[in-house]
Amino acid sequence: MAELHIIGQIKSAKNFQASNLFCKWSFHVGGGWKLIDGSAEGQTQECCDFYTDMPVWDHPVDLHYTTQTLQGSPKLLLQIFCRDDYGRVLFVAYGVSSIPLTPGAHTVTCHTWKPVGDWQDRLRDRFLGVSLQLKSPNALVNTEDRFELLTQTMGSVNIDLHILARNFEKFGCRL
């Protein structure tokens, strides 16, 4: 079996209008991949740097997969939330990023977005903080189920990863 070890951290967020951000994250793979060790999902702490207005999470990630195929390689789904002045937890944005398969150190910038509806939805978002959310965000990582969405660009999340790959060449996978 080929093995892929992902070690790193979800570092920080930038260019978001909201402060006091936190991130729910999950790794998604196809049927040919098996998680041997590590947690495929988690959540960062809530953070806001009042001097730079850039939350720094430095949240660790450590996963170990085995596979016999490159199909369905790991993708990272991010869901960004914030806490408003009234203590409510509000949805901010989604982001999806493919995980590099080449061994070595990688810095990944995951650009985020949120769905935008009609004018009534935009008013609810602006004045009540009620943003549109997908019923199943996991559909975002499946390229076969993508559909048209009207979206608005939000900030980005910086991720540092170290990739260790082993035995991929035995299965005809040249990385």
C-alpha cells in the first residue's frame, strides 16, 4: 500500500471583515483511501489579534492515510465562524483546498466564499447576521456534485503542511 502522512497546522486567517474567528475543518477522501491514524476533523480555538486584526490559530493537523489510487485524494473543507458583539456564533465562509501529494513543505492559501441569495437574504445577512448556509457542506468536496451558486468572496486561510509520501511508485503513481 502507498502511504501519505500529512503534518502541519492551520495557521491564520486574513482579510475577513469579522473578528473573533474560529474554523471547523474536515479532511475528505475517496473510497480508495483509508485513514490509519489521526483525526480527520476538528475545530480551532476562537481568536482575534486586536493589533493586526488577523486571527492566528496555529492549530495542529496530523493524519496518516493508505491508498492504492490517486483518485479521491485528500481535500480540506473549512467552515469559518465568528462571534458577534452579542455573543452569537455566526457563519462566515466556506473554503475547499486540495492537499498537495508531492513530498515536502507546502504553504497552502485557501480562499473562502459564502453563498449569496436574493435581496431579502442579503438584508438578513447585513442587519441580522443570518447568512445562507448549505444543508450539506460535504457536497463541496465532491467534484461530481458541484452546482451553480451565487457567491461572495471572503478572506483566506493560510495552512502550512509537510507531506511524507511512501511507496506511491509501486502502484504506478509517480509524484
